[in-house]
Amino acid sequence: MNNNFGIAIHGGAGTILREKLSPKLEQQFRAALTLSISNGYKILQDGGSSLDAVQAAIIVMENSELFNAGKGAVFTHDETNEMDSSIMCGKTLACGCGTLLKHIKNPIIFARTVMEKSEHVLLASDGAEQFAKLHNLEIVEPKYFHTKRRWFQLQVVKENEKETETTRTILDHDGDNSKHGTVGAVALDKDGNLAAATSSGGMTNKRFNRIGDTPMIGAGTYADNATCAVSTTGHGEYFMRLVTAKDISDMMSYKNLDLIDASKEAISKLSAIDGSGGVIAIDKDGNIAMPMNTPGMYRASFSANDKELSVKIFVEE
Ligand code: GLY
């Protein structure tokens, strides 16, 4: 029995500034993060698996309009929503991922189903949705994902494109506080098993079926009981180039770095190629790291080591 169980979550990293976040919205974020982490922690406390804990934590964020995942997913250039997700089990290295999902209410449940009910790792688009129907996952009409704030955000970007005569794809979390990001969770359970999961709507105004780091095992998500579990948030192309999540695990096993140093090093590598974002990570001893190179990252942690729930938004907190 491992008494150092714990969980960490993120709800996106980016230009999150105190002066731009209204007290009401800040309170809504803190409440949603608290609910998400509490649901995940309770599962761990009751002896449940890290996979169930990360899934439960992510479902709360996918069902909220606040985050760029599930219900609050951003719009593509063609005014659709295309969602990505992944989940990984640190004990077996089994994993499941989905991309270009348009009608699946909870992309994280889809990823878990791919992991457990298929012989594959990544399913995409129409085929993915056929698979979801076969396994009775909840399918919704596109209007379920149509939120006023995300729609407005797309119109602003398109207007800006017209004015500047440039093509713009913006990160879910860039700029003002109406644009927030990808969600993720990492956990260690009482049996010593690690798990990581990530879910995202990607980037506003994306086109050509652009896919980010979220459904890419090793880039956006990784878990290995021998080292750690990691979920990333930020500009996906950079995490894909650096294979960030697996890199943190590799720095622990090959360079003998501890979790804190390996995670910091990953953020230094991100900064060195002008990428932006953050990571959350937990190791096999329940240590938690949540570094970023952005002014903020919606995040929370709760571990048996620390014994208290912590919710943070701004980098200096
Ligand atoms: N990190 C999410 C994305 O770039 O799609």
C-alpha cells in the first residue's frame, strides 16, 4: 500500500493576468478546479485507480464552459469543433487517444475506451465516432459545443485576419482571459500506479484538420510507473517537436534527474525554441511539479504528502 498518493490538474496555461481576470471569473475558475481535483482525490482516497481519478477530474472540466475541452472547446476556421484526447496507464504503458472528434460529449471517456476496448492507440474523425457509437458513448449534436464566448472569440480572430490580411491561428489561451486552454490530470494511486490524461479543443481558427500535442503519446501525455506521469498545456506544435512528456520521463531515467529538475529542464527547452506553456507531473513517490513559462496556468494539486488542496492561477502564487 502506497500512502503517498496524489493528483494534479491543469486547465490551460497562457497570458492569464490578474488585471484581466474579473473577480467573478476568477472565482468560477477556482470553484471548477476545486471540484475537479476533489473528485479525483476522493477516488484515490477510497482506494480507486489513478486512471479513474484522472478521468473523473477531466470530466468536470470537459463539462464546464470555462475550459477549452469538451463543452467549452474552441471553434475551427470552418466553425466546427474538433477535439483531441489521450490517456495513459503507467503500469502497463497502455494508452488510448482520439483526434478530430466532433460529436463525442466526453473525449476523455473516448480515449479510455480506445485504450481498454480496442487493439489500437489512436482513432480519428468519422471512424472514431463509429467506434464511440459501438461502445455506447454519449454522442451530442454540434450545437452542444456552441458557446457564445468561443463563437465571439472566433469572430474576433477572423476580423483580425481580414484587417491584417494574414492567416491567424491562435492558442486557446493566448491574450485575454476569455481564451483558456487544454485540460489535463496526472495521478498516483494507493497501489503505486501512475496515470496521465489530457483533453483539448486545440486552437481557435485552426484549419486543414490541424492536430495538436494532446492526442500524441509522448508529446502531450505520458505515464510510466518507473518514472512519472505528465500532461502538457500550451502551444502544441512545440511540445510535439520536443516530445516533452516522454522527455521528462527520459530525463529522470537516463539523467537521473528528480521530477522537479526534469520538469524545469523541459520548460527551459520549450523557452529555448520560443514555445509557451506549462506541464503538470507527478512521480512514483507522489512529488508534484507544475512549472510554466507563461504568466499563468490554471492548476490544482492534492496529495497525501501535502494533506491540503491547493488551487493556483498566476505564476507567482
Ligand atoms: N496544447 C493543445 C494544442 O496545442 O492543441
